[in-house]
Amino acid sequence: MTEATFQCGLEAVLAILGGKWKPLIVYHLAGGSKRTGELRRLVTKVSEKMLIQHLKELTDDGVIRRIDYRKVPPHVEYELTDFGRSLAQVLAPLCEWGTHHNAEVAMIVQKREHAARVA
Amino acid sequence: MTEATFQCGLEAVLAILGGKWKPLIVYHLAGGSKRTGELRRLVTKVSEKMLIQHLKELTDDGVIRRIDYRKVPPHVEYELTDFGRSLAQVLAPLCEWGTHHNAEVAMIVQKREHAARVA
DNA sequence: CTCGACACTTACAAAATAGTCAGTACTGGA
DNA sequence: TCCAGTACTGACTATTTTGTAAGTGTCGAG
């Protein structure tokens, strides 16, 4: 670990939040702890497998915490750790940028899809 | 395109910077325009193909601008557009977070790789 | 006159990521 | 009893993304 692991801090962020649904999960959990099923309903387009896989990875990475009520039928909740909260905080400006430039980005994506169809 | 394209602004950012080397490219260009070869040397681990592919996508997306000096042998430079600069600005806090938590993240990644080896 | 530098391009292979679909063990309600 | 809901797991497939290795045309240095 003597060499610089990351050339730019961004890489570190991506190392943690690289995964199609992870930013969304962190975003939703920033508003308070949620049950697995709640998250599945919030992040509408995620499949159950991917949700749980990402949840597990985020837990392993110390971004979120899994709270198991050890009940049958199962009751599990997830919440941000301090580490996760610090990430969520720094994510906020990005979120704002995305919201602010929403239409612009949507157009870019649309143009991209159009170009792909033509080719 | 009537439905909300992005649930969370983060998705918009990812739509633009989703690509292993794109954040790095933007980061390096934030310090001024660069020639293709310079970028290749700065982003040491990127292959020529990926660099150029990402450069092209960022250009198509209006994040960077390609300046061709129409010389033989070729001389091409890339620089951020206003749009790209606005992105770079909002990226800064993320960069800082990553730099600040560098060691922490490095450890997490290391742990992940270790777990993968065991399994 | 060969060789490297320049900015690419192309074909193809490998790896990472995401997806579907079925199944587990248990409960409480109709 | 049957069925939905709970949180999850595993086999298998599909898609996307990245990487490797080669080739293009032109120039100037050696």
C-alpha cells in the first residue's frame, strides 16, 4: 500500500459506490433507516437479487449497517453508518448538479441512444 | 421521456461520468487543456483504446472539446467546456472526500480482495 | 531507409456487471 | 388449505464494459 492507491479521490468514491444502484440506496437511506422490502419498492427498477447483493457489499464496506430483529418471518432494517453518512453528505452537491442539469443530461442520453440506433 | 429520467441527481452524473476513466480525464483537464498523448501518460493505466473511446464520448456529451490543429503528424488537444467545468467543480468535494478517506477506502478494497481470494 | 511519435481504428477476447427464475423456511390471514 | 409476504440464496444467462494486439498514414531524427 505504499503506492498511491488512487490518483484522484474520485476513484476512491467509485470504489465504494461503483454499482448501478448503490448511490440510490445511500440516497434513500440518508432519509432514515429502511426495511429491505421498503428499499425494493423505493428503488423501483432494481431486481431483488441486485438489491440484496449491493446491500451486502455496502454492509461489508461499512457504509450501511444491517439490523436484524431476529424474528420469523424476518424483519431486517438498514441504516447508514457514520462513514456512510459522511459519504451521503459529500454526495449532496453532485445530486444537486444532477437535479439542476437534469434536462440537459436527459437530452444527452437521448442523443446517445439515437446515435446508437442509427449505427 | 415524460417520466422522471432520474430518481436522484446522482444518476444523471453517473450517466455522464460512468466509465472507468472518465472522472480521471475530467480531473486532469480541470488543470488545463492537454494533448492526447499527455493524457495517456497522466492516466497511466488506461489503454489507448479506452482513452480515445472515453474522450470521444465526453466530446459527444459536450463535457470536453476537441481541438484539432490539422497538422501532419497530428496534433490534437482536449479541454473542458463550460458544462464540463461545472461538473468538475461539483466533483471537487467528492475528490476531497476520497483523498481524506483514502486510507480507509484502500483498506476496504484490500479487505474485499482478500475475501475474494479466500472464496 | 528504418524507426519512433502522433492520433487514431478495428477485430476480437476477457472480465465485470446485471438479469431472470426457481427455491428456502416460516407465519398469518382468507 | 392455499396464498401472500418476509429476507434471502443459488444456478444460469445476458449484457455491458474493458482490455489486448494489431494496423493506418505521415513526418522528422538518426
